[in-house]
Amino acid sequence: MEGAARTGLVAKGIVYSLIGTLTFMAAFELGTGDDKGGKSQALKWLQKQPFGQVLLGLTAIGLLCYSIWRFVEAFLDTEDKGNDAKGLAVRARYAFSGLMYGASTYYAAKLLFGGSSGEGKDTRETIAQKLLEQPFGQWLVGIVAVGVMAVGVYQIYYSISDKHRKKIQESKVDKRVKETLLKTGKVGYIARGIVWLLIGYLFLKAAIQSDSSEAGGSDSAFSFLEQEYGSWILGVVALGLLCYGIFMFVRARYQPVNTQ
């Protein structure tokens, strides 16, 4: 399980490093196309590279390992969070993370075996549409929006409060690079929080306007950010996501992993 956790963190680092790099390049038109977006765009780009099927397969295995590790943390309580309200909330967050990366694993597997690449509605747009079709649908989408924005606020708080430092054994990190590596985590969590806030805002617009097309994922958030605030701001957030990816590599190397 420790090997699965570290493999998963490496895969997560690869995906976020690609998201940050591709989005930065798209913001300043440094690439050959508009590759900004979330995990799906990063996985598609990976598949197009030399030995892309092999790279995609290895990344899919890593994402699966990460998903399994998060479920183990959630249901077996290997982090000893307990069964009180706070502990259950943390374990629910682990389970939600497992679901998210399980979905990414499934998407990667579909690409790998020649299935549909999912060129349709954004998954979050589909979720918003389904919710709007229910009684009190606008309220349901609004609740989702508030929840997603709360995640964004927590990510930023997690960074500012230096809680990300608890993820690694600082005594084992080379003193010459420790602060630099820790700063990548601080910047990365803030950037990730901004993206979550934007996704939540788009859900809120969908709720207010009763229009599922207003909702979207990372790609919609990046497009909104670029349209409203310009390429430079998008570029800064993209670099922040690259920093988040780098910090995942740091965690893979130095994070203590409890297995029982």
C-alpha cells in the first residue's frame, strides 16, 4: 500500500505538471493548439506523444493506485482520524478524492483501449443538467456550488496556514532546497483553490440562471479566467498548478504513509 500511495502521488504530479505546462503554453500561444484544460486534456496530450500508449498506461496505473490508497484511508482509517464529526468529514474527503481519481483512471483506460474520448458535454455540465431536472433543481445546483467553493477556500487556507508542510518529513529534505520545495506546495494549493472557486462560481451561475451550460470543469474555469482577467493571470495560475504537480513529487518521496 505504501508503494501504491507513492506511485499514485507520482502519477498525480505528472498530471498536474502537464495541466500547468499545457495551460501556460496555451495562454501565451506557445504550443500548436489550445491544450489548456483539466486531467482529460493532459491525458490526451500524453497519449499523442512517442510511446504515448505506454506512458498513458503507466499513468493510468498510477492514478488507480492513488484512488485505491484514498479509499483505504477513508474506509480503514489508516490515518487514525476517528469516527467523530471532524474525523468522518476528513475521511469523506478522502473517499471523494478516491472517486475523482477513479473517474480519471476510467477515462484514461477508455483512451488506452480506443474507447470514446468523451468529446461531448463537460461532466460537470451533465451533473448540473441532471440536478436542474429534479424538484428544487436550482437549489441543488446552488448547494453543489457552495460545496465546491468551500473546497476552494479550504485549499487556500491549507496553504496559508502551512498545513501542507505536515504532508512531508521535513527532516529528511535537503536543507538547501527545503524551503523552495515547500513554497511550491504553498503556491500550488493556492492555485488549485482558485480553480475550485472558479468551478464553484460557474455552478452558481448555472443555478441562478437555471442553465446547465454555464457549469463546467477546469477547462471552463481557465477560459473564464482568460476572458475576464487576461492571459497573464491565467499564466500565473497555470504556473501555480505546475508547482502543485512538483509538490506531489516531493510528497511521493518524503510523505510518511500509514498502512494500518
